[in-house]
Amino acid sequence: MAKTKLKHHLIYYPARLLMAVLRLLPFPWVSGLGRVFGSLVFAFAGRERNKTLSNIRTAFPKGFGQAQVEGLARAVWVRLGQNLFEVVHSRGGGPQRMVAQVVRARGVEHLRKALARGKGALVVSGHLGSWELLGGYLASLHPTSAVAQHLYDERFDRIVTDFREKDLGFSIIKRGLALRGILAALKEGRIVFALVDQDSGRDGLFVPFLGKEAWTQSGVARIAQRTGAPIVPAFMVRGTDGRFEAHLEPPFTVPSGKDPEAAVLEGVRRYTEAVESYVKAYPDQWMWMHERWKTRPQGER
């Protein structure tokens, strides 16, 4: 326990110092330093680098040579460092400053159509591009709540929660008691924003993802079926000019007909396919270091 606390302190205090320094620098410097930071992490964090390389090889077993795999893996970390530093620099500016970073939006009419049904909307995305900024953009259009994990360090958890609520403008529903909060938010007609691209632990189903069966969070599909709320896939990505653009896809529902479990499986498959399509389109913007295929079907070698 003492060793864990010491490790947390060794991360927390330098991070607070770095956050203070970044807020004093011009934005172009911050963006460039973030890219350098990501490149350094890739070079020296062997375990995370190896997970990134392994997952890319899993997804593209024949399409990529070694040089392409390493090039994409490095680009992923460079982009992640850039996003992190830019977010830190933007803290304290309020929702208007954050949303001003979104220069293009496509498919907003799909979200409006979903909300017009009067049952709220379940917006799903992945750890791709700037998912935090996506939450802020959604909140600029309509009252929004987001489902989030508790962070390992309570101090970081307070910082991130404060940033999301004050600078991005959406409220937080913590996992653990999330179902009650989600149902209440939908009843109020709010957007509920959730990320659905990671190994979900207990509540999941196997669906194909990048050519391999992946244990995928099914709670959103089950809530959609229970409440009638439509599901809207959405993503915030960097365009070719390096600036952010929001993409919102057409809504779909999860019916509760003769075979409700098959309908849930189809719902999970549909939002996983949406995530997959954006990972393929923007491979350097997805968090490849997550152990996406860790849970395996029973009996698989």
C-alpha cells in the first residue's frame, strides 16, 4: 500500500507542475510539445509500446509490414500526447472556448431526429480522436450526461470531473451506480454519452471487431431496449488540416420483440461496426494500447 501511494505521488505532483507550466505557454508550443511527449513515451514505455504493436498486428495481420506497424504505433502515441497537452492547456476557459475548437460538424440532424422522439438519446463512441471534446460538443447542443469510470487516484478524479463539468459542460454518471443515473437522465430527455470500445468485464457479448471476436459492452443496447431511447454513434476526429470535426451517424433502436436477446446482440454489433469503421478510417487516432481482445470465448486456445 505504501509503495502504491508513493507511486501515485510521484505521478501526481510532477503532473500538476506540468499542467501549470503548459497553461502559460502559447497553444502552438503546447501542441508541438505534446507530440514530442507522445514520441518519448512510445520510445521509453516498453510495456505500453509492446501492447500497441501487438494489437495493431492482431488487427492487420497481413496488411502491414513491420515498418508500417511501428510507424502507426508511434503516430498513435504522438497524437495521444498532442491531445492530452491541448486539453490541459484549455482547462479553465469554459465550454465556449472548448467547443470553438470544433470547426466542422456532419450529421447533427441525426441527433436532432433522435431527440425528437422524446426518449432522450444514447450517444456511443470510442476512445478515438478527442472523445472528451465530443462530450463538450454534445453538451453545447443539448443537456448531456456522460458515463465515466472512477480514476485510480482520487485527486486526478476530482481534476478530471471538474474539467468535464465546468469546461466541457456535461454532468458525470459514475460507473457502479450508472444504471439509475442513466435511466433518470433519459427520462429527462437528456443525451447520455458512453464509450463502448473496450473490454467490458462482466456485462458484455462477443461480436466481431477488426476481424476478431471481442468482448463488448452490452449495457447500452440493453438500456436502449428497455427505454426505447435511440442509439446514435458519434465521433470527434482530427481532419486532414489537423482541426477537429464532429461526425454523427444515423440513429437506430433496439426492439424488444420475440427474441430480445438477439436484438441486443444486433445492437451491440451495430455500434461496434460504427467504431470499427472510424478506427479503419483514422487508425492513428484510436487507443491501440488497450487490451481489446483480452477476454476470449470459452474453449478458444
